[in-house]
Amino acid sequence: MAYYFRLGNIPPKRHTQFRQPDGSLYKEELVSSKGFSGIYSNLYHIHNPNNVLDIGKPTPFNWEPAKEYGLKQTHLKTSGVTTTGKDYLSARKMLMMNNDVMMGICSPELRKMDFYFKNADGDELIYVHDGEGVMYSQFGKLEVRKGDYIVIPRTTIYRFEWKETGPLRLLVIESQGPIETVKRYRNELGQLLEHSPYCERDIRPPGDLVTESEKGEFLVQIKKGGMLHPYTYGHSPLDIVGWDGFLYPYAMSIHDFEPITGRIHQPPPVHQTFQAWGFVICSFVPRLFDYHPLAIPAPYNHSNIDSDEVLYYAEGEFMSRKGIDRGSFTIHMGGLPHGPHPGTVEKSIGAKETHEYAVMLDTFKPLSVTTQGLNFVDPDYPLSWKE
């Protein structure tokens, strides 16, 4: 995370006595990464965070790569999808994956979760394509809306409440490594630099601490090892009276990403927004096109020799692609050149600006379409560059 933050009441020094009004001790919990060598936060509970009442039977919660899919440019047509499952977990459909990252969609029918979720397998990044609501976690209340990236560190215990009006469409990315701000945009102390396309003012940590002191039975579904482990606790996981540190969930809007432009076409790294082990995430946003007198706004043909490139099309008309809709995925695999569809290069000349929004995932190991992803494959896309 980019900077230190605190909410609620905490003692003046770590690992010292901090007492409740009845004289008993608050229960301190260190949530740390890389053992004790990475970023961390200290949380103060009313109840013991280990107060488990029951452990249910684990159930599978994983996805499988499709076998013998082959090497081909891919278009996943998910634009017509309205719901993908009953609740937040059954609605998660991962469409592509490798050992570093999974990417998919989630459009649950139920807008309010009656359980909490903890992902102990990986960090999550959720892009809110459509919807507005609140994320509740032990770190507090985070209001989220259309266009937000929500970065959720692993083991964060959370639930969503989405407004009932309008569509709900989420893009979900699960990462084996931490999802971080871009290293080259930070100084030696971690502050985002002046030439970064976003800064700390654009990052929204939880705004209000929600403290639930009551006892009862509270279900937390924990994802670990590709299984869901149902844990019932004797109190709400939101029994925190205060916390501080560098590790916490936060939101940042794609609308606050400031594009970098130039006289000629700029490569995708200028759009980079996050980094992680084995992949990067980029944001394509409305921007002025290149201003060289002979500039070609459409992207040039490109051969990925060591990465796979995914674009999720969020808003606007994508001038280099035909047959792509809002909510489409394209996967351009390493080993094959890709570029503008025939006729789009000449058509782009003279254009002054674009109003598109898209989220790009670039991986450094090959991606596989999952068995669930096969349901959305456009069979005509690999040959759509025919003259």
C-alpha cells in the first residue's frame, strides 16, 4: 500500500496494554505480509479473533483450464450476461487463468451478502463495471461505485451490500502475489511521484469504522487451496475499535487516472495502473490522440513474444476493433501478431480524441481459457483479420 492510515482508537504504543471500559484487554491482531518483513496493520478486537464455534465441510471452489484449446486469438462475448449466479461466490466465473492470476466476471442476483468472505489464496482486484454499494470489512466502511478499482489484500474479511437499482457487473482479478501501485511511479519512501498518472489523493481508504460488539453466529467463507472452508465465529468480524498500518483495502476510480499522451502512439506501459507477480494492469481512459502531423492514432501491429494481453472493454467505441461490445474480452496470445482490424487504421487518421474505457491485463506467462470461459468464445474472431 502507498501510505500509512489509521481509524478508531489505538494505544500510543504497539503491543502494550489497551483496556476496554470493563477493564478487560482489547485483543491485538497483527495482519502482516511476507512474514514480518512486508507491509502490515495492527487491529484491536473487542473479542478474541480465534473464537471459532464451528468448522463446516470444505467444498471445491476452483477453476480448470480448458484442455486442447489451442493457440488462437480469442474474443469472449460476455456483453449479454445479466446474472452469473445466485450470490457473490456462486456468481464468480473465472474465464482465464495461469499460476499467477485469474480473471473473470461476477454478476450476483442477491445484492446483499448474508455471510463474510475471506480469500486466503490471493489478493483481489475488483473493477465495478456497473453498480454502486458499500464494502464492509474489519478495516471499516468503503463506499464504491461504477468505475472503481477495489484492491483487497488477502485475508481481508469482507462483505458487499449493493444498491438494488440498476445492473450489477463486476470484473474480478485474483492474484497469487500482492497487487501494488507501480514501482517506477514511487520515490524511495513509497510516495507517488509528480509524474505519476495518479496520486494518494485518488486513493480512497475505508472512511468509517463499523464496530459490531454483539455475540452470535457469524459465517465467514474462507477460500484456501481452491476450497471454501465455512467457519462460524462467536462474534462479528467487525468488532474492531481501531487499527493502523499500511495494509488495508482501498478504492481508486478509473476516472481519476490521468492519461499520458505524446506526438506519436504511446505503448501500453504508459497506461499501467497496478503491478503484481507475473502481470500488470493498465487503464485505457478518454484522452487526446497523438499530435504529430502524420500520426496514426490506431495502434500498430504488435507481436507479444513473452506475454499474453487481455482487454476488457468497459465503455465507448474501440476504433481499432470490429464486433466488440461493452463487456467483451479479447485475449491476444504470445506467439501471434495482433493489431487493428482491416480498414480501421485509415479510418483513425485525423481523429483527435477517444472516449473509450478499458481494463488491460498483461501476463508474463501464458494464459489458458477456463472450461467456463469456453461458453463465451466467439468462433469467428481468430479469422476476423481477413482482408
